[in-house]
Amino acid sequence: MPAYIRLLLPLIMFAMPVSAHEPVQPLPDTAHAELKRNEFFEQCYDLDQGQSIVYFLSSDKYGDFNIHYHDGEDTLYLAEQAAVRQADGVADIPVSTEICLMWRNISFGGPAQLDYEVKYPDGNDVKQSLPETE
């Protein structure tokens, strides 16, 4: 390995975000995470088209939040918020797929404490689908 790559490798590794991605989770789901700067927390759920989820995230530091899914090599976003300490709302699921909620710590000055909750709108742990519309 060339000397310049050996010198740059620690810098490259430090700049890369670290993932706290968990396997697919059942709903309802709550979690707490402690994240260093640039680390992200991601939870994913197998959801069906027409379902909705209610989400709430809160942190003592600022972070970037999104809800996304993958379609081949494309990443499609249902919600995106930059530099927030809290995110909440209802997401309607457009396709049957794995939907992921992700929050990344963008703050300096110690780790971020993240609290997180995702559930179906009625609070049950049974999949709820919206009625089909024609």
C-alpha cells in the first residue's frame, strides 16, 4: 500500500458515518440510542401499501431525520428534516416494502441522546391498512 494511502486512511475512516442499523423490527417500537457526531440510528419495518405509521423522535442535540425506502438503486424519501431536535408525524406508506426511519447526529460537543417511538395510528401492534380507494 502506498505511503500516502496509509496516511490518509485514518482520516477517511474518521469521516465515514457509523451505522446503528437494526434488523427489521415489529411495531410498536421504542428505542433509546447514544450517538457520537456523524453516527446514525436507523430502524426499518416491513410495511404494506396503504398502511400508516405514527413516529416521534426527540434528541438533546441537532440531527438530520428522514423516512426512506429503496426502489432498486434509488432511495425515495417520504419525509426529510434537516437540523432538528424533534420530529413527529404520520407517514402514509405508498408501496409494500421495507421502510426505514433514520436520524444522524450532526452536532458537536458530546454524544446525542435519542429517544424514538414508532407505532400504528391506533396504537395496536397489529398491521392496520387503510381501506382501498377506487
